[in-house]
Amino acid sequence: MQKYIAFFMIVLFFLGNSNSFAKTSFVTIGTGGVTGIYYPAGGAIAKLINKKRKKYGIRASVESTAGSVYNINAVLSGDLEFGIAQSDRQYQAYNGLAEWKQRGKQTDLRAICSLHPEIITLVAAIDGKISSLKNLKGKRVNLGDHGSGHRGNAIEILNTIGINWKNDLKSEALKAAEAPKMLQDNRIDAFFYTVGHPNGAIMEATAGKRKVLFVPINGMEALIKKSPYYAPTKINISDYPMAHNKKNVDSIGVMTTFVTSTKVSADVVYGITKELFDNLEEFKKLHKAFAHLTKESMLSGLSAPLHPGALRYFKEVGLK
């Protein structure tokens, strides 16, 4: 009799486990290169929700990707459930602009929240004699890898000042993590990177034997008027003591946003939104770029509609 009872209990155990596995939602968050802020940000969000996987039935993982454009496309295709992307790329995808002009408006895209501000940063070797944007003509310049938001930003900056990136530069399409070494090895003269500060890749670029500086990005009034997701900002030189700038450097920037699609269930999005916002103080300790985040500021810079799951949480806590 005891053998039958034992056998029955084992069957119940496996049935119970199989049901719990069936109820688990496995989701992946697309981030960026491992040296940037997207990757640890995605990892922190995944860690928060994984702590409560029994409560929500969600198991999250993180994928290092090419960045904003890739993440948005992968979210829309269903290859990723969530992605981190620049606010300008969110705007362009939802409105069928730039990379999405041929495909039209991507109306399945949904916003969850904003994270940190990202500054368009131009790092140049001093021996390249690049002290202004105009000096980039004829130089070896990394614009960023295909599918990255910072490549699109670099091209918009160059177009604004009348530089044709195809004809006027010796342009490269390196990943952000590769650019500092290429600069130090004298294989490029400068590189663009749209990123939150301080950043490890840029620290690497400023700490080598080849001396570098940040080139001001100014005269962008026409671009800001045409594209309101851009705003004037400055790079804080105290973050990079090895750079050869004496004062903070003018630039423009966008916001980092957390996105998903209509294909992802409201319960899953609600759980992830709740855990991020309820544990915001813990999240802010992850990186200096997150230090000034507030729940209110995290609802700015969003151009796609809020996902119903995120909206449910925001209404619960009085943010909407």
C-alpha cells in the first residue's frame, strides 16, 4: 500500500511541476553592448522580476544586441519581448520615419517608461586636430554599428552641419566597445557614441597614451526644432579626468526608453513595471547615470502609447 501511495505522490509532484512550467512566461530583454549602460540596466530589470518569479510566473533573461533599432525590430517581430531603445528611435518607429520609412508606422510598438538621459558624444584624438564638427571632413570617423541608435544620431548631426558622411568622411561601422581601442591604435581619429555618462568605453578611450578630447556638438537649433526628442545638454568633464577638456562640453541628447509590443500580455508587462518602480531606489544604485531618476521623470520622452499593463500600474499608484 505504501508503494502505491509513494508512486501516487511522485505522479502528483511531476504533474504539479509541469503545470507550473506551463504557466511560466519566458521573456527576453534586448539591451546593447556589454560595455554600455543598456546591458546592466536590462540585467537589473531581469533580476528584479526573477526574484518574484513565483508570484508573477515570469522568467526574464537578457540579450546583448546591436542596440535601439535592432531591439525595436526584434520586439515588433516577436523575437524579443522587451527592448531598450533611444527615445528618438521609438518616435521614428511609431511614426514610420527614418529606418521605418519604407515599412510605415509601427503601431504595435508600446512604451513602458523612460530611464536615463543619453548624450551624443564625440570623442576625438588631439593629434587628429579635430576641435569642431567641421574638422571631421576627411577624417576616419566611427559612426556606430548598423542597427544602433548612435549611428543614426551621428548621421543626423553631420547632415545638420552639411557634411555628407558617405563622401566627406572615411566612415566606419564599428561596435561601440571596439571604438576606443581603434582610436588608441591610431586606426580611427574620432568616434560618436550616444550614451549615458559616465561610461566605461569612453573612460577607456580617454585613459590611453593617445590623448583625446570631447568635441562640442553645438549649432543644433534647427535639428532640435525639427526633432523635438532632442534637447541641449552637457558632458560633465569631472567624469573623465584624463580628457583634455577644461570645462563641461556642449551637446544634445535623447532619453533611454523601455519598450515592448501589443503581443506581450498585460499581466507580464504589469509585473515587470511594478517591480521596477517599486524597487526604484535599488535600481538607481546600479549606475551613476540613474542617480537622478524619479518615477515622474520616467514617464517623459515617450512617443508610442503606453502598454495597458504599464498603464494599469501607473493608475494604481496615481502616476496617471
